[in-house]
Amino acid sequence: MIKNQLKVLWKDLFNDELDYINWYFDNVYNEENTKIFLKNNKVYGMLFENSYHISVGEDRFMGRYLVGVGVTPEKRGEGIMKELLLKSLKEAYDFGEEFIYLTPIDKKIYERFGFTYISTLSKYELEFPVLCDFKKEFKIEKIQDESYDQNILIKLKEFYREVSQEYYIKVAREKEDYKKILSEIFCEDGLIYISYDIAGKINGYMSLVKSESIYVKEILFKDKDTLEGLLSILYGYKDYYKKIEIVLPENTYLEDYLDSENLVKKILKNKVQVRILHVEKVLKRLSKSLKENEEIKIYIQDRYIESNTGVFKINKNEVEKIEGEFDLSLDINDLATLAYGFRDYKSLKKIESFYIKNKDKEQILSSIFIRRVNYFNQDF
């Protein structure tokens, strides 16, 4: 009964196709990882937690991806979403998790709870003529249903592990993760094209769905020839669709591969927000970047997790919570923005987002709070 109510509420709030909703509840939904607001046996609010292995630099840990966060319209403004979010936040904190994350509809909804953006995707809208000169150099295989060779999942995992090394933070995809990714694509009547090098190893792939346009949900590749081969496949759809939309990591500049920009539109879209749960874990990672004789004292303000509020003294590979003066003061949101590389120190300083008390420490702050590229491209 509850599961059916959740499906109805999902449809009402997000207007996804029933096929996709059924797919989610058949393949991803877990009752134990679902938080609901129930009154008189009726569901008025819901929040789903999906756990994934997250890589941050050389570290790896479990992180909860919050999806389907919503409250039925007639109950909004009554604190239901806040109750669900704080319950999830506390539980993840008690389990020792470093952060939780989500993809917001509106960033302001979650910012007041300590969430902030840490990743961006590039979206390109282009017309078919810009792809007319691309040629295929490698073997490309099309997969469009569940009858594929299961060994492909292992090859995709190995390929992703290699090409994702350049990203500071990403979801670590395993065989079962790719099984769900392909299943989701097929649920939407989509397909995936996989490119192989001369040794038979995967050197790139793209997944896409078709409506009025071709929408490429993901495209990853090792080199220029691989990308051009995949783009040549897209050109083959020119007689049937109006245009192409392609989602790419923010540091993949598709315009560099195209001869003309006249028929191309690029949009940068912020993707994922995170909420830090354990400040000391984040600062301990940053401490590795300090030199032996360097020290910085940072005051953190967290409205919801008391243990995160205070002055933290950071030395090489050491973090200690202390009483006393600080060099820098910032809130939990800005710590995530800086620590996970979404902005560097100088760019955030320009908008006066934090308070620097000791300007003699700015060189240290600039060396540890640097710009990085993170990659999240998944909706379940």
C-alpha cells in the first residue's frame, strides 16, 4: 500500500513516465532506505536514499544520494521536508559518513540546510551539419536491450575507472552500477553505443534516448578519434530528428573538436549539491596539502550539527578543535565549495562570502583551496 502511494506521489510531483517510475521501484527502491511522512496511513512526504561508493582524491567511502525528495502540495510549508532532511542528515552523521548529496530542482531549497554545489555539467545543443565530416576509426557496437553479453559490464567498469581518474570527486561505478545504468537507458527506450580499440578494449561510449531530438545522456572517451567515431554515429540520425543535445563533463570542450560554432549552443548547468557531515574528515584531507611548518586556524559555523561548529587548527596531517582566535571564518556551505574544489580561494573571496581575519595566511589558503573538476552524471 505504501509503495503504491509513493509511486502516485512521485508521478504527481515529478511527472515522470510510469514506465520509469515502475523501473525505479523495481530496480532501485529499498524500503529500508526510504523516509516518509505518514499521517492517518497516508503518505504526505518522501525521501529516498541510494548509497554509492564515492571517490574523493585517494579516499573512498559510502555516500547517500538523496532523490525523490518531495511533499504533497497541500502540506507544503508545514516543515515536513525539513523533518525528513534532518532525519537523513542525522542518521548519516551517526554512521560516520562524510557527506550526503542530491540534485536540486532549486538550489535555494537546500542551501539553508547546508547544501552547496560542487559539480557542473556541460550541455551542448547542436545541429546535424556540424557533424558531417566526422569518420569512424574503430569498431562500434550498439546495445539496445537486456540481451547483451554480461562481460560488457566489467569492461565498462574498467574503462570508467581509467577515464575518471582526472576527476577529483566522482561516483565509483562497479559492475552492478553499470547494470542499472543500462537498465535505466533501456527503460526509456534508449540505447548505448560502445567503441572498441584495435585490442578489443573499450575506448569510449555514449548513451542516448530519442524524442523530437537526440539526447545524449553521457559520452565518455579516451581520445579524439574515439569521440569523432561516436559523433559520426549521431550524424546518421540527421534525416529523422531535429537536433542533438549532448551532456558532457565540464572539462570536455566539444567546441574544440568542431569546425564551426555557428550551429552550436553551450550551457553550463550545476548538477550536484553536497552537505558536509563531518568537518574534521574534510579538514584532515586538506591538511595533507600543508607544508611541515604551515598552520591555519579556521572557524566553521554549522546551524544543524553542533560538533562541526568551532575553531579547527590545521597542521600537516593533523586537525585539532581548539578554543581561541582564528585566521578564517566561513560557514559549512562555503567549506564544501572550497574543500571540494568547486571554487578556488580567490574566486570566492571576490564575492566576500567569508571573513579573512589574518591576511598573512592567504598564501596558504590559496594553496589548499584550489579549483578542481568533479563529475556526477546520474539521476538514481
